[in-house]
Amino acid sequence: MDDKKALLDSLSIDRSQKQAPSAPASKRGSMGAILLLLFVLALGGAVAFWAFDFAAKPPQTAAQRPSPSLAEADSPSSASPVSAPSPQQPKAAKGDEILNASGYITARRIATVSAEITGRLTDILVEEGMSVKEGQLVARLDDALAQIDLSLAKAQMIAARATLDATTANLAEAKRVLVRVSQLSEAMFSSEASFTQAKAAVEALTADLARAEADLEIARLQAQRAEERVRDHLVLAPFSGVVIDKNAQPGEIIAPGSAGGGFTRTGICTIVDMDSLEIEVDVNESFIGLVSPGQPVKARLDAYPDWVIKARVIAIIPTANRDRATVRVRIGLGEKDPRILPDMAVNVAFLNTEPALEK
């Protein structure tokens, strides 16, 4: 302490006194002060440099931490579904979601209605959105020629029946003649030739009767065929449903195939059975083991995301898509609702059906 005080006193200048003639002691004091000042400046610079370096390097954040290795990123647990438990985690409880998938609403019964014959369309009795019943008249083709053929067949049937009636009457008369000639021949009042002639007439008329009966049956079948041909000009709904598309207009030519040319329609309208709607999804083949027939499912339509629809797995189609590595799964809807429409996008969650194992 005394040394420091002496050092500070040596640095002060006494203006009242003149400079001492002895210079060596004064020079030694000045050198010590200069060295002390340099030491203090060096120490202060070191402290300032350390403080600046600490401020320039903040603590390491989570984003700056080293990422997992490539082997860890490619592990099976990273590719499994979000809700699927890993081998190290406890098994999901019963009713939990274990797999998510997306798909579309599809109809099992959908038909493009057409005519069985080629003809000109005269009437269409349905429009898009209209509900139809099974067997309801949908459209009508021009049946003028078919009606003529039916009338002709009915006339031929009437003629065949008249021929049959005439043959039946002639046969009855021939049988009575044969009985009289037979009696006269026994009494020796008629010749053998008359008896033979009467017998031959009965036999001929019997054959004519059989032919007339066959002709009548042919005429009846032709008339029945003509009636069916007329009915072919009436297009009926094959099942109950809703018309979703109208493909033709009155005046166009309808054909069951495309052989009629580019201006020939092959379909009149498309009908969908709304009671046959179901969900169809593609599940990655790596996770198909989590799906089983009868498994409960929660479905949400993209159009109504807050509406949870209870559903159940109907079947797993026993084939895989080689290009997409997926397996198609059919899911039945647990309820019918007019808001559910074909080709709507839907997200499904497969639920766990096994109880969790207690540790």
C-alpha cells in the first residue's frame, strides 16, 4: 500500500519546487508508471475481447443441432403411419386410429341406359337429377314399322285360327259320313269303295287339322315376337336410382353399339343407384396388414370435414397395383344421406380392433 502511494506521489508534479538536480531517481519512477499503465491497458483489452466474442456467439438452438443420420431417417418407424405405434411404443388402445387413407365415393350399381335396337329417338322422359323407379319409362323410339309388323302378325294369327276352325268342322263332318257309310256297308247297302273313300277323307282332314294347329302356333309366336319388338322401342330404367347424365336428345339415332357411325348415340342417360354408394381407397401395401374385413372406420368428406361418418371395411381386393404399390379396399357406409354423392373425395381413418396389452 505504501509502495503504491509512493508511486502515485512520484507521478505528481510539485510546481512550487524546482526540479531536483538528481535525475536518476525521477527517471526510474516515470518508467514504473509507464509499465503499470501498459499492463492495465493490456488487461482491459483482453477483457473487452472476451466479452465481444461471447456476445457474437449465441447459444446453439434446436435448429442448429446436428440432424439424424441417413440410416435413422430411412428407418421403418419414419415411414409408418402417424397413428401407427412403433415397436418401442405401447400398443394403441382399442378404438384408436391406426391408419389414415384417402379415396372417393363410388357406386356399385351405375348404368348407361340404351336401347336394344337401332332407332330414332322420339321422346326422352327424364332429366338430370330426376329420381326413377325400376321399370319406369325413360325414353321412346320411333316404332311405326314395328307396329305394322305387329298388326300383320296378329292378322296372320287370325287367319290361322280361321283355317283351324274350318278344318275342325270338315273333320267332324267327314267322321259322320264315315259312320253312315260303315253302317250301310255292314247292311250291304254301300260298296267297299265308298267306305274306303270316307275313311281316307277322315284321315286327310285329321292331318290338315294338325297342320292348321301348327300354323296357328307359328302365327301366335310371330305376333308375340312382334310385340316384343315393339317393346324394344321403349327404354326402361333397369333399377331405381337418380339420373346423373343425359346423353341424347329427341331426333337422334340410338344404337346399342358404335357401328352406326360418329353421329349415332350409344347411350341415352346414366342412372346411379344411391343405395349402392361406398368408399374406395388405395392403401399402401406396406400397411395393408393393419386392415381387415369388418374393421370399423371413421370417414370424413372433404365437403363436410366436421361430419364423421361411421363405416366398416367390406373387403380387401386380393390384388396389388404394381405401378403404385397399393391395394384397393372397399368400405361400406354406415348411413345413407343425400349429401353423399358419387366421386366425392373422402378421408378415412382405420380404427384399432384389438385391446391394448397391459404392462
